[in-house]
Amino acid sequence: EEAINPERRNDWLEVRNYSYAMQTAIKKLEQIPLSSRLLRQTHKTLLSGVRGKHKMPGEFRKSQNRIGGASLNDAVFIPPAHTHVNELMGDLENFLHNETIHVPALVRIGIAHYQFETIHPFLDGNGRVGRLLITLYLVSQKILHQPLLYLSVFFEKNKSLYYDNLTRVREKNDMIHWLKYFLTGVDETARQSTNTLTKILKLKENIDNKLRNAAGRRANTALTLLTHLFKQPFINVKQVEKICGLSTKAANDMVSLFIEQDILKEISGKTRYRLFLFEPYVNLFK
């Protein structure tokens, strides 16, 4: 990450952390249930080395926070006191796993997301963890096998509507209105995710064919690198050496091939310690 221009570094680190936190948390679901413990671990990963890194990563807050405004006096919403956070998060965890409450999974996680955002258990990063909570729950319930449902874009598309709907529950106890909004988001995002997945498969097919023609005897190695790029779209030459088992020169040649084929783009603006982006893939998510 030192190769990235300073003004872009933090944004890239947050994206990297989010991806890594998601992958790590899903793997941990094989050993431990979706719980406060897992959310704290995920929060620690999310805030590692980025904005908020000094705001108790991996721990519930021990002071009052707020949503909006410049101070508690003009805050849009003041979450519960920090002394209640452990108890409230325990209630949320129990709700997620309470089989005596018979509600559809999407309704349950819609309510849980509202509860989490209202508790606001961390000093920073609550929005990111709250969105991850949705995906982690759906994966834990086998509704999703891969984290392909990202509601972030839907929520960010009209932030004021998102916050208005949360506020409506807090002020008018109108959970039905919030759930209608939340489920609309799930429906829209699922449709978009299906379209994106189709585009990803088409992209992979096109690049596979391109590399088989352009790489010659290096085709198998090139396809190994391509498979990795679909998992992690940022890469440097040292990583190519390790992934493909190549010498430094051969790794540089492989990167050059990928640049010539418009697969990788250099993004650091440096001549040494360069960083490359799998731009055609990343562009599918814009």
C-alpha cells in the first residue's frame, strides 16, 4: 500500500479491509456462531490502519457517541448509554438465534440491522459493521453461499431516505415502513447482483480466451494469476512471483502481458513498487 498516492491510500485500505473482514468472518462462521464476539473481531479488522484506528477497534464503546450534529446538543440521534451496550448487544444476539420467534430470515435481519444501528455499539465503523451483519447472517442461514448481496449501494444511493426510515422506527415505532424499505433494497440489490454475476462470468470467459491465445506456453500460469485477481483485484509483482512461482523477471513479463491485454492497469504512478488493478473487473461494481 506504500505504493499508492497518499490521498488514495486510505480509501484503498478501507476497501481492502472490508473485503478481508468479510472473507475472514465468513470463514470463522464455520467454527463460531454469529455473535458479539465475531462482530468485535470483524470491527478490529475493518479499522486496522485506517480512519478510526484509534477509536477502540475490536471493542464496544466506553463513552457516549452520537449520530449527526456537531455535539450531543444538536445530534440527530443519541444512541443508548455505553453502560447498556453489552446487554443490548446480548439481546440482539439472542434475537438472531431465537427459534421460538417465527419470522422469515429477511425480516429478522431487517429488524436486527435496525437494532444494531440504534445501539451503535462502536465509536466508529458502525455503518460498515451493520452492513456486514446483513451478509454474515444470510450466509450463516445458508440463504447465501457467497457474499453476493451488498446493500451498501442501495443505502448510500439515498442516505437521507435510509436515515429517515430508521428514525421513523425510533420516533413512531413504524417498523413496517422500515421493513418495506429494507426488503425493497434486498430485491433491487439481488437483481443487480444477478446482472453483475452474469457480467463477471462473461468477463472471465472473454479473458480466458484472450490469455489462451496471447500467453502461449504461459497460458496455464496466466490463468492461475487471473483466478487470483478475481479474488483480490489489487496486485504487485512480488505477489505475482509468489502466486505463480515465477522469477522476478518472469513475473514482470507476466504483468506486462496483462497490461498489454488491458487486464491490469498500473495505479500507483510510481516506477518502483508499482501496484496494479484488475480494472475491467472492478468497473463492473461501479
